[in-house]
Amino acid sequence: MIRKVFRMQYKVWVGSWVLGCTATAWAQAPAIEATPPVAAVAVAVVAPDPVPALPWALAVNRRVQFSSALLKSHYREHDTAGLTPDGVLDTEQGHIRGNGLAVRWQGDTPWLPVARQGLWVEWSYQYLSGQTRYQGYLQKGNALTPYGAKTGNAYSTWQARLGVPLVGLPAPEQVQWVPYVQYGQQRWQRNLVQYSEIFRYHWWAAGLLAQWHPQQAALQNWTVELDASTGRHSHAHIQTPAMDFAASLPTKPIYRFGMSATYQWHPQWSVTGSWQLQRSHSGASAVVNGFQEPTSRSSQQQWQLALNLHF
């Protein structure tokens, strides 16, 4: 009986001690706070701050241009059949005059959320006509007779350029760079004595225009430009109605380099003098109705004097 009571008292004492330790541990333990839900974080793509366009660049590149041009042309067709002693079938050389119209504009608002500059665009049209000196041969079968004459020419050309101005490069207050892409078309009618040839060209090109506007007081009315591009004819075609001949010409590269100087004496008026060199060539056509257009090369230099109206 005593043994049973002792065991009972021992069990009660041990149970009390365990409960007391557990209660003390709970009392001393820090309270567990509920973790608040994590709010969703929205990640926004922030566009870079736009770079202000140079004031002089906006003034220079917002204009309508009226130009008068002088073109020096040197055109040569090659003999690949061994019929001539020097490998040249004929040449055209001379000066041609004409006029042109161009519109240029530069924006000051970024054209895309990730862009830092506005667009730069230019459209131009030019018509030239005049006579050049033809030196070649009259052909009858494989027999060639030397022949010279004056040839009438008419050039009709339009082109468009789209670029994005870049600033922040060396001399950022004085220099603007404009990488651009270009598309253009030209129609050249060559009026020979016996017949007329009509050439049509389409081309794509990529280029870089560098514009320099000095900050010195004596030169601050001047802007100098250097322009270089390279491209390729996307479509070239010749047609000779009198001979019922028409054919496509293999596409070949085209290269251009030019420079100009603009003097602005009034916020709305300026004058520009420019020079440009262009070189291109075409491959031989297929034989159609017994005729074939041979391979050719063209080198042209052009001088322009233009009056600009700024807006």
C-alpha cells in the first residue's frame, strides 16, 4: 500500500515538473508574427532620357532647297568579244546642266520609346539634260567603222534618305553624325543618231553624313558636310524601242562621296555649294532578238549651287 502511494506521488511530481518547464519555455519564447504577403513588384522598362537636338542642326536641316547643277559625265561600254583594239566599244563624255528640288527635315522628338533622337529625312528630285561627245563605232555584222557624234541625254532622278542623328561623340557641340539608308530611281534617255536607249535604275544604299558647325564667331554662320555611301542597284533595265530590244542588266555596286559648305546669313535663308563623285557599273544583258547590251562603267562628278529656305 505504501509502495503504491509512493509511486503515485512520484508520478504526480514528475508530471508537475514537466508541465512547469513546458509552460516556462512557452512564456519565454518570442511571439511568432505572421509574415505579411509579398507584394508583386512591377518591373517597368524606362526609356533613356532624350538627348536634346543641337539648335544649329535643327536650323540647318529644316529647309527647302532650290539648286542648279553641272554634271560632268564619263560613260564607257566595254568590248568583251575582241572586236576593238583597246577593248572599248564607245565612250560618252561631256557636261550636262539641270535643276533640282530637295526637302530636308530633322525632328527634335524621339521617334521610339527607346530612341534618344528624332528622325532625319530628305527627299530630292533632279532633272538634267544636254549633249555629250560620243566616240565609238558603226557596226555592221562584225565589221566596225569608227564614228563620232554628239549625243543628247536626259536624266531624271529622285531619291529619299532616312537617318537617325547621333550626338555625344567628339566635339558634341559642333559635330552631328547621321547614319542613313537610301532608296532612289533614275531614268536616263540616251539619244544616239540611229536610235534611242532608255535606262532605268533602282538602288538601295547605306551611308554616313557628317555635319560640322564651328562655334568660333567668325565661322558660326557656316556648316560643312561630308557624305559617303555605298549601295547596289536592285533593278536595272534597258529598252531600245526602235530595235524591239528590252533586257534586264545584272545589278552592280554604286559608290558616292560628296562635300558641301552652307552659309546662313539669315534665319530663313542660306546658300550651299557642293561637289559629288559617283561611280557605278552594269553587267552585260542577255541576248534578245540578236542584240545585247555590253558591260559598262560610269563616273560622274556634279557641282551644285543652291538657295535654301529654312522653316
